[in-house]
Amino acid sequence: MTNPPTPSVTFPKGFLWGAATASYQIEGAAREDGRGPSIWDTFSRTPGKVYAGHTGDVACDHYHRYRDDVAMMADLGLQAYRFSIAWPRIQPDGTGPVNPAGLDFYDRLVDELRGKGITPVVTLYHWDLPQSLEDRGGWTSRDTALAFADYAQAVHKRLGDRVETWTTLNEPWCSAYLGYAAGIHAPGVQDPESAFKAVHHLLLGHGLATRALRDAGVQTLGITLNPAAVSPADPESEADVAAAHLVDGLQNRIFFDPILRGSYPDDVLQHIRRFSDLSWLRTGDETIINQPIDVLGINFYSPTYVRSKPGIDGNPTAPGTEGIEFLPAAGPVTDMGWAIEPAALTRLLERIHRDYPGTPLMITENGAAYPTGPDETGDRVPDTDRVTYLDGHLRACHDAIARGVDLRGYFVWSLMDNYEWAEGYRKRFGVVYVDYHTQRRIPKDSARFYSQVIRNNGL
């Protein structure tokens, strides 16, 4: 007996198809044209922090190969390209004079994209904070939020005539909790109070930058979050439901509520008081954070299931979760060990649409790491697992749209294999294979699949 054919789906007219990258993960040229050191330059050189001591010094050498990379994007039919600006290229010290050579690179990149008919989508911060700012307190300091707004204006002044869509931050959850609580990302701090300070100052920086960019005439502004699709292991268990609510507060509502509703949730503030007196939260801050946005970026990879388990240690990425177990994946996983459950993406999008109505959504990252490399011909990379992953999650997006969610576009993560943070170069998320020794790019089968999706505006 053969399986029935998978039904085809068509996305709404005007749905935006793109791919995403981040500056430190692909650019290389770490010491060229006046670029200053970032926290990831420092962290990657700290023994034991990054797999095999890998750094982003060269990465995919995109800084020198951007023209070929943009031509490859055009060949794949990408309509948009989401990339981030390296703050240390623009202001090597984090504040003060702007480095013209740093802006020149993004000037050239934007022109190259537009020349190929690809819409540039700028992310102003994807984790590579200037080390000089970290030395002065990093995101635990209010001054960094103020500096971020100045930096945003400097970038807009150069690129604003050709870039319409601006994103302030990528995944502040990672910057705050992985960087300042768990210490597994740069800058490697392990202090719950610092993590909560970082959450607030990241969001304050978002609000200040959004207000400044709006005043400068930007029409399309947003932020990218990585909300967790949190579910209790047993929906009938009051203890599991309470555990899921706490984790949802730390991973989701602490970001959604001030951005979209203008205030932190009371239960989350009460939780934070276990670690801090909240003296860094000033009157008026939540109003600044609550700037109108035009699009909310959603990054999604895997669901989260939790249950109450008294006596267990807390999760270091979620301060104060003692007695809560984050369950391991129960089914198939990616090379990162992350569970694969497309239906969780549909549930998450529906929840955001229901609880925070009125803001258009965009999938700004979705993808999977698999270790597949070239076949015996050396010219093809069969990655069936990634194709299956993408197919399932694209259908989950379509299901959400069919249920009324205002989802406007999808950016695959990632355009090409790159530096996967603390995992170095051993995890490959790209739809394009990169040979790091030769810098040769080989579009994988998943790239061909995605290219066909774009051509058909569906599956």
C-alpha cells in the first residue's frame, strides 16, 4: 500500500521568502578595516568556551565574498536577505566616532542586494557587542542601551535611503540568559541578577532605538524574539501547569508584555525580586520599551516541555526554576539534539496571535542542523532530513495562516553553514554547504527544495 500524496499548499500573495545570517557567524575579516573586538572574539579565545577553540576570524569569509554570495542568493530566487550589522565595525569602541570603512562594507552589500532585486532586511544587533562596552558593564549597564540607540542612528544615516525594514535586536533571551545567567555564550557571566538587568537594558535599547529610528522616518520597524512553545508534560497536573506558566514568564511574557502591552507581568517581577531589588527598573522605562512596531520576528526551532519535579536543580538558562524539569526530546531530533515538532510552531503562532493581537508576524529564523556533506561526486549534498524538517515547518506556518494568524513571511536559517557560536563549525544549519578549507559553496538539496517553494509560493 502506498502513502497518499502530500497535499499541496499555497501561501498568500505577497508572502515574503528569504534567508538569514548573522555578522559574526559569516563575515570573518575580524581585524580588517578598523573593526574592533567583540565579546565573541574574546569569548571564543577563552579556553573551554567554544568547541575546539573555533573563532569567527575567517568564518565564511563573506566580507570578501559577498558579491558571489549575493549572486548565489539570486540564483536561489531569494526575495529578501536578513543580515546583521557588526557593531564593532561601525563603532570599534562601542561609542564615539563612526568608522566609515565599516559602514562602507554594508553600503556595498546593500547595493549588491538591491541590484539583484533582493530586499535587504537589517538586524542591528545579533550578539556581537563591542568588547569595550562589555568592559564598561555590557548589557547590565543602562549606558549600553543609550549607546545602542546612537549606533542605530549612525547605521540608519548611511543605509536608510535603501533599507526599509529594520530589526533592533535578535533574540534578547539568548543575549541575556545564555550570556549572563548560564554563561555558555559571550560574555560568559553566571549571575541571575545580571541576566535580568540585561533583559531590561536590551529591551530599553530596543525602545530607544525604535523611537529614534521612527523619528528619522523609518516605516517598518520590529524586533526578533525566540519565544518558547512551552507546554506542561501533563496538562491535567496543576503542578506541571504552574511550572509551564513560570517558564513561559521567563522565556516569553518578560519580552512580549513590555514590548506589546507596556508593562512587565506582575508574577515575573515578583520572581525577579528573588534575585534583585529592581533598582535598575526606572519609572517610564516600560513606556519607552512599548514603542509601536510594524512586524514581530519569530525564531523557532523546537518545542519545550516541562514538569514539576521537586528537588531538582534549576535550569541555568532560566534563573529560579528549581524543582522544574525541562524534558528531553521524546522523538526524532536534529544534530543539535532538538526535538522536531512542527505542530508546536502552529500552536505558538496561534498563541501569539491570540494573546498579542494586531502585530504582523514574520518567521525570521527556522531551520535544522544536520551533518550531511557532499556525496561521492563532490557536487551534490543530499540532506533529506533537512528537506523534511523544512517541509513540515512550512506546512505548520500555512496551518497557522489558515487559522487566522497574520504571518507575512519566512526566512530560512541559514543561508549557508557558518560559525554556530559555542558549537564552533561542527554544526551545519545552512541550505548551502561551505567547505571551510576552500570556502567553496555547494547548494544542498534543501536549497533546491526551498528555491522551488519560492517559485511556487508554496509546496
